[in-house]
Amino acid sequence: MIRTLFLIALLAVVIASATWLADHPGVVQIEWWGYRITMAVSVLVALVAGVSILAALAYRLWWGLRRVPRFLAARRRESRRRRGTHALTQGILAAAAGDARETQRHADKATALRADPTLTLLLSAQAAQLRGEEEVAAPFFNAMLDKPETAFLGLRGLIGQAMRAGSEDEARGLIEKARDLHPKTPWVATALFDLQTRSGKWEQAEETLKQACRHKTMPDHMFGPWRAILLLEQSRAAQAAGHSVLALSQAERALKQDPDLTAAAVHLADLLCRSGRQRRARNVLQKLWRKAPHPALATAYAATDGGNDPLKRVRRLKKLTALNAGHPESKLALGQAALDAGLWGEARSHLGIIADGRAPSRRVCLMLAELEERGNGNPSRAREWRDEAAQAGPDRAWVCNHCGAAAQTWASLCGQCGAFATLEWRLPGADKSHLAVAATEPLFPAMAVPISPKPL
């Protein structure tokens, strides 16, 4: 709109000037080198205007000719860039398909065309990895470390190589460097935490967990349970080193962080008993038994007096089980204690309640077999119960939600796959693998950092 108004105004000025010249005719004489030139004013104006237009056109032509080499060079660079980008794209597709030969061919072409150096180095490293030549890929990753914009990507490649080679100490150092560059990257915190827990560096793992929480790279609801386990392991390490006071303090912090952690309650009760605080130990176990009875709690509670009198254990366990009398674990704990004390009638009473009306579990069948053999002197009936135990469903155990392996004792790391904080007290066989959240796959699969599939 503004340009249109400007053109209209310019046209009006030209028309007005032409009209004025027509209304005021005149003659111009020019004398130069003995020559006299006489012409009308309007002719002179038209001549000057024509010369000006020709000069402007000549200047534009000269300027355009000067820019031709630069224009052609820019066209060549753009063509090279497009071909380089195409080579990189085809190389990435070949890498995703696992074709090492095509990946290398496109990487060489991208290098010759001077394509994006970051992706070119990465593609060359990927081609070497697809061929199984890790030692060839390493220089490409190291070359990425020289530039700030590619250092993080190079570190990830070196981390993957170190992990596949089993060099966990080297991998841990590289991950710490990656954390310094990008502390808010989720996989960095996850990989570092995984290595620290696998190597038993519980204090460092706790600090990593805190940083992950601050940077919002882990779900908030996981912080308390995971920190409780780390504090429990620190307490165990302090106890093994002879630092009883520190061990007791860390155990109390662990149970406070996660009041439902059975292992923490049992460990704290043991430390309290060692320090002569049996009543406090029993209170700790009773509090958790009200919410979630567990065989380990009953075993720890029975041992709080330090004696081996079976009858005293029966009386003590009656106090514990009365807090949650309707739970099957209460009946099982009393039944086992009665068997140990030789109270056959009482044992039969407790076990009969559990087995009545439903198929007994393997644990119940074995206890009933012991009752028939020792209490009733009926070995044939005991064999029948043992045969039924072989066919019975499994009892609850500590089952890893990652690999499904079952264990009788709790541990912070799965004994099968080494995953942290994945053991749950439940019936084996139920598929809960969906609880484990896999780490995000990188663009290039061969660069994946092998870490436990859990969120952080």
C-alpha cells in the first residue's frame, strides 16, 4: 500500500514538472570548445533523464557481472550441501538396517562432500561398530570430544564401548564427565546410578539420586524408597566395618525414609538387640507387622530375647501375631513355632485353618508333612503331603520385577540381573515387567548404554 502511494506521488510530480515546463518554454545554449549547442529546455531535461537511466542500467549490469562468480560458488556449495545431507540420510538409514558396508560407503561420501562433521564422525563410528571394530570407532568418538557441540555425543559413544567391554570404572568416569556437561539428561543419571549401585558405592549413589531429584529426572515417588535402600546398605557397610553407632543411625534413617521396608526393620531390630534394646527392637517389628506381616519379621521377633527355648518363642510370637491375627502369615508363624516346640495339637489347629477350604501352598504342605511324621508318627501320610507339596503352587518369594527371578532373601540388587530395587514380595510367575521402564533408545542402537531398565 505504501509503495503504491509512493508511485502515485512520484507520477504526480513528473506530470506536474512536465506541465510546468510546457507552460514555461525556453532555450538553452551551451558553448564548449568552439561549439555552440542550442536546444529547448524540455529537450535538455529529457536528455539528462535518458543519460541517467542508461548510466543506472550500465551500473546494474556491471554489478551483476561482478556477482556472477560468487553466485556460482554459492550454487556449488548448496549442491554439495544437499548431496552431503542426502549421503548422511542414506547412511543413517543403512545403519538402522544394520548394513555396515552401505553405512561406510555413505559415511565416506559425506566426508568427501564435507557434510555436517558431527553426523559424519558419528556415522563413521557407527559403521565401524556395525563391523565389530570397536577400536576403529574409538578415534571418531574421541575426535568428537574436541568440540563443545559434539563432546556429549562422543562421551556417550565411549560410554557404550566401555560398558560393552566390561570396563565399569572407565564407564563411570566418562558418565561423570557427561553429567558435568548435561546434568539434566535422564540417561546419564540412570547409567551413573546403576554403576554406583552395582559396585556398592552407596554414598555416591545417594548423592546421584539427590541430584536426579533436584533436576526432575526421576519420579518423585521413587526417591523415598530408593534412598531408604541406599541408607540400609550404608548401615550394613558401617556394621561390617565395626561402626555400630553409625550403622544404627543409618538404619533408623532408612526405616524413617520408607517405613514399609521389611529389610530395614529387621536390620534395625538386630542392631537394637545387639545394643541391648530388645524392647525397642520388638516395637519396630510390631509396628510393621500390623501393616504387612512377613516371615522375616516373625523370625526376627522370635530372636529378640537371644534364647533358644521353643516354648518361650511360641508365647512371644502370640503377642506379635495378635496384632494382625487374621493374616495367613500369623497362622503360619504360630504353626511353625508350635512345630518347633512340639505342640502338635496347636500346630494342627493353626495349619488346619490355612489349609481348610482351599489348596494349601507348598510351605503349608511341608509343614503338615512334618506334623504327620513327627507328631503323629505317620510316615505314609507325611509322604502324601510331600507329594502334594511337589504339585502345589509356589509360595510368596522376593521376585524381581525386571527379570522375574525369585529369591528367598531380600537384597537391594537382583541376584540374577543386578537390577536395583526391583524385588517384590509376591507370588512368582505374575508378569510385572511393565513396572520396569526401559531407558530411551538412542538414535544409533550400537551406541546404547547397557543399563538397568528402571526410571531415574
